[in-house]
Amino acid sequence: MTTDTPASPDTENRPEPTEPPEAAAPTEATESEAPAEAAEAASPARAPRTARLLLAAVLLGPLLGAGVGYAVQAARPATPLPPLSVDTLHYPTEPLDPAAAAAAEPKPLAIDGDLRKLLVGRPADAEDWDDYGVAGTGWLTAGGKAMMLGDSAAEYRRLMQHHFRRDAMLAYHRGDVDYRIELIQFGADDMASVDGAFTILVPHNGGSLDGTVNGHYEAPREPEHYADSTEQFYYARATAVRGTVVMHIEMFSPKPVDGGEIKELAMRQWERLK
């Protein structure tokens, strides 16, 4: 005898199994858009056509211009050069005379010799003046020159800075006037300092010396007094530069000095330096 097995309540109510839904196949539009977007992102943006044309014109313009200019110059006829204006070399037919060659050489400046011989000299009616150890004509040292001023140490340093070499001086009395004529030579290392060492920049009651580059004279109307003294005197001076030599002329008088006198004396001394 057979008995039927009761069915499970879960089995009775369970629905029939169905097949899982298949994944939707990608459409043709989806498959083609992905590679296109990747290619567009990988490739750079193209330059505008107008910019490329301008760049090509900028590069080719100078080349074409140079080529046209070269072609124009090459087509022109050659310009002949002017003849060289050079004399033909020639040699003397006779040996050169050494004495004649020495005579043809330029003469050295007078200021290279004994400066004392270039001084104008003492007038016949004058007497020697013993001025700082120099009576008449002689040499004045840098120390003696510095002693003429109140601040001797500063004056001595100034002379050394201007490369002082020597000083030929003439000192004499004429009546009640004292005269001092100096030819002061400096080294050639500092000609700018020599030019300004004794030059009168702004003359008082004076003017320039004819024939000189920077020569001046002056005869002030106001009296002065000696250093550390109340004694008054009237002063006149003239200055000019010739090479490395400074011409310096001074006059000391108890009354005002005539500017024409100091100028005339300075011009006579200047002529001896030429």
C-alpha cells in the first residue's frame, strides 16, 4: 500500500524559475563615441590657418628681400676704386750728412736749459734785493719758496704735490718798489696741476696777457698786509704757463701799482720763453 508524501508548503507556493535577463547589448552609437572622445582629448588644438600664413611671411620676407637685393647689386657694373695717392719710394743718392740731419731736427725748448739765463735781468737803475737768501739772480728751493707765505707747511706740501723741480728767481729794488720774477718748473706728470698752480683765474684790475693761453695780470687797488704784521703794501702780479714752467712776477709797492707796468714787464719776460 502506497502512501502519497505530502508536498512541502514551500514547494507548492514557489513560482516557476525563470531565466535571468541578459545584459543589454551595447548599441553602435555607444561603441563609437568612446574612441572618438579619447582621440579628441589626446590630439592638441590645431593652429589657425591665418597665424601659420603670417609666420611664414615673416620668415620668408627677409630671405626674399636679401635675395632680391643681392641680385640687384650683382647686376650693377663694378665701381672702380680711386688710385692710391702714395708717392713712390725713393732714396737719396748720396749719404746723409750727420751735421745736416742734426741741424734739421727741431730745437729743444729753451725751458730745458738754465732757467736763470732766461730771466729778463735787473734794470740799470735798480739794486739787488736779498729776498729769502737770493740776492739778484739765483735758485730758490721749495723750502725757501714755502717760507714766503704764512702757512709754510701747507705751501711746501702743495709744491710737492705739484711735482716742484726748481725755481730760478730774480729779486731787485727799484725806487721804493720791490720786484720778484720767478721761473718755476714742475714735473711733466701732472700738467693740469701746473696749469692751475699759479694761474690768476679772476684778475682784479687787470686782464689777459697777449700771446698766452692762460696768462693774466692784476693790480688790485686795495692794500694788503704781510703775514703776522700790520704793515700794508700794494700788490701786483702776472702769471703765465709755458710747458712745464710757470712765469710768476710780483711787485710790492707802498702806493697803488699801475697795471700797465706789470703787464709790460710780464710781456718782456714772456718773449724770452718762446
